[in-house]
Amino acid sequence: MIKSNFMRGSLATLAATVMAVTGLSGVSSASTEAATCPLFFVCVYTASSSHPQLILEGESETFPPGFIMTGITNGTTIDYCVGGNPSFSLRAGGQVTNTQPLRSVGPGTRCAS
């Protein structure tokens, strides 16, 4: 797990730069979402941005009330719990395309409703 916010931010910036340089920045379909999510990141997609929110493997993220995701891809080697309405478990390498509220994303398989 990376403790340094600087290091976390640097890795996320690097992943976003690689996606932009390789032309993988836009999201237009479920297969494109999976292709644009760098290894060792969970990618959260929204309708308001063409770039995914990147969460480094092993890290957790909380989102403000009213945050709506349109899809999520787990490019990591561990399972994640997606807290929203509904909450669900997202397996390593898994992907869900669904428009729904999102509260949090974190490692684990036991998700509270």
C-alpha cells in the first residue's frame, strides 16, 4: 500500500499520461473501458468526464454525495467492494457498466448495503 499522497498522485498522473499518449483516453463502450484501465488501478467512469477516476491497487476512495458512476473496471489483482446503491463486490479483472450512485471503493469482498 502506498502511503505518500505525492507518490499516489504521481502514479495516477503517470497512468493518465500513458492513457492520453496511447490514445486510450476516451470511453465509448464497455470494451473500451476495460482497455483504458491501466494495470494495478481501479477505474471509475462518469458521464461528466472522458477520463476515469484512478484508484491505485490496495487503496480506498470515498466520493461526495451525488457522485454518479457509469461504469467501473478493476485492473488490479485483488477484489474490491463498491459502496453505492446498490453495493457490490468487484472481482480482480472485473468490470461493471451501470449508472448508479457511488459512495466508496475499497479492497475487500464484504460490502455493506
